Amino acid sequence: DDIQDVKDELKDAIARKAHLGIIHGEFTRLQKFLDYYTERGLKPPQKIHLVKQIKEGIKLGDKKLKVKFTHENSQRVMIDRPAVWTMVGNSLRNALKAGAKNAHIHLSNTGTHMRIKITNDSRPIPQEIIDRLGEKGLTASKNGSTGRGLNSILQHAIINEGNFKLKNENNTPTYTIDLPISEKPKK
């Protein structure tokens, strides 16, 4: 059964990534996500091309934020489309909430992973937020935000055996999402 296989794989991925500091509460939230995924009969993750999915995600986004997208040597990754849209969309929504007018998404190939690097021209992310990434309800927003966006990005990255890092590079908020490549490079 494809759904059960995906559920088992996701549980294994969660267990392998426990070293990232995901506590029992986070595991419970991920289990709820798994249940949501399987109860609705959603298709298992597929090999997708990130360039197309990121472009579609940008089109769905808020037009107040000007987004530049660049890419190089893209390969397919095993992930479901909504996860890509969620990770990219939450990164862009956070930028917009922080006052950004412009964002840049760059997709690159590290050899083992496809790296989605999202930068924007808003204020730097407070170090306290960066240090506490993964905590439930974590937010730098003053407008009543729930903080679910950052956790959602982290959870989707972990579920898909990837990684998510949040930092300021030269006072520029930077979201870096690494997703494992699911195919061998073409020669």
C-alpha cells in the first residue's frame, strides 16, 4: 500500500532527524500532519522538478512582493507539490510581514541536494528567533502571527529528509532549504 509505505518512510525520516532538537510535542505535530496526509488519500510524494513548482508558487503569492527567481543545474527531488509551495510561500509571507518589497529565490545543486535559498530586503531576523527555530509558536511578528510558518517549513524539510536553516547573511534574512536529489546527474 503506497500510503502506508509513505507513512512508514516519514516516520523513519522523523526518527533519523531527532538530533535537530525536535521534541515529543513536535513529533506529535508531525504525526498529525501524517494522519492528515493519509486520511485524505493524498498522493505519495513524487519526483518533481523544483523550477516549475517554484514558478507556480511565486504566481500564487502576494503581488506586493517582487520576487526574482534564478536557478542552475536543477534536478528532480522526491517531494509532494504542496510541500514546496508551503515552504516557499511561508518564506515569502514572512518576508512580506517583515516589510520586504523584494525577494530573491535561487535554486542551486550542491551535488547531493537541491538548495532553495530565499533572501529578502526586510529587516534582519532577530538572533533569538534563529536560536529558537523549531519551538512551537515562535514568531518575530508583532501583528498577531501564530509562528506556524517557520515550523511548517522546518517540518516539511525534515519529513522530506532535507534541512532548513534560517540566518542573516550581511544583515539580509536568508532561508535555506536543502532537499535530497532523487535522480543521478545526467552526463
